[in-house]
Amino acid sequence: AQLLPRKVIAYAEKSGMIVTEILDGQGVMSAPDEKFSLPHLSVLSSRTNMELADTLLILLGYTTVKDSEIVVFETSKEGFNLSMKTDLRVKKGDTQIIFHSKRIPQQFIDNLRARGTQVVLLEDGEPLKAVIGKVLGSINIPFLYDNFLFSFPEKTDYPKGRISIPAFKISRDKGHLYLTEFDVDRDIYSLLHNKWGVNIVKY
């Protein structure tokens, strides 16, 4: 039999729960306190949806441009000139993606698409979860939103406990990245990070 990690016991005690473990023939036991490094918990700025999109794109390695002008119609093609201001712009390969907080005419969207520019609408008041899904979808980054479970002891059909995190899971070269809207206890995060290689970012 395996004992619960000390970090889990400490978290339970902070929440007002006393956990006593008794092993057959050995009496009251507790796991040794593992000295895990304390990882930095990154937090994405999300005062506005556009700010969340900006900080998420930067986290993923993109260079963003804010409040720039983009040509929608030009004299040489349409017979007149028209440009508009974009809230946020990013380039992925040959495609330019603009993020806008206000609806724009479909004719503008169609013409921009014909020029290799994709338009993503992030309206004020839209849930943060929806904003993240749109941003990740626009740059074609595979992701999964789920309630992820980490069991202990590992590799058993009858775990003594589980840590669950509702999050976006993004696969990267450096390992998985989990985006969650919930505050994660630092000791629990250190256990997740050091035991399972979990990297968490809060939005």
C-alpha cells in the first residue's frame, strides 16, 4: 500500500480536514515530506477579451500588433480606397489574422479573406473560455478542454485519491500546457509539476 503525498495531506489540513493513515501491522503512518521545487504560476492578463487574446498569443510565441490599419478595399482592384483599424493582428505563415471586438460588414470579411486575412470576432462580454477556444482555433493549435485527473498511487485501478483540473490542454514540444481559470494551491501545483510534469497557466 502507498501513502498519500504529504502535499495532499497539508492541503487537506489547510481546508480544515484531518487525515490519518493507518497501515495494517504498522499503525499510523505518513509519507515523508518530498522537497519539490516551487514552479512559477503564470497568469494571463484578462481585463478585456482582447488583452487575454494578446497575452495568450504572446505566451504561445507569436508577435502581435495592436491598433493597426489594414486595407480592405484599394483603388487598383475595387476602384476606391478603404482601410479599417484592427484591435489586434498576428501573422501565421502566409495568413494574417485580425481580432476585432466589433462586428464588421460581411463584405469586408469576404474581401479580407480573399486577400489572405482571417477575421476573428471577440465581442465584449464573451466568456473567457470561448475567447481562448477561438484564439487557439484561429492559429490551428490542437487543444482539448476537459476535466483532467491525476491519480495517486499511479497505475492502479483503485487510487487513494485524485487531483482534478478543468482546463484547456495544449500539446507543445516542451510538454503539455494546461490553461485553467481556477486558482491552484501552490503546494498542489508543485506536486503536479514535479510528479507529472504539469505546467499550468491561469487566465
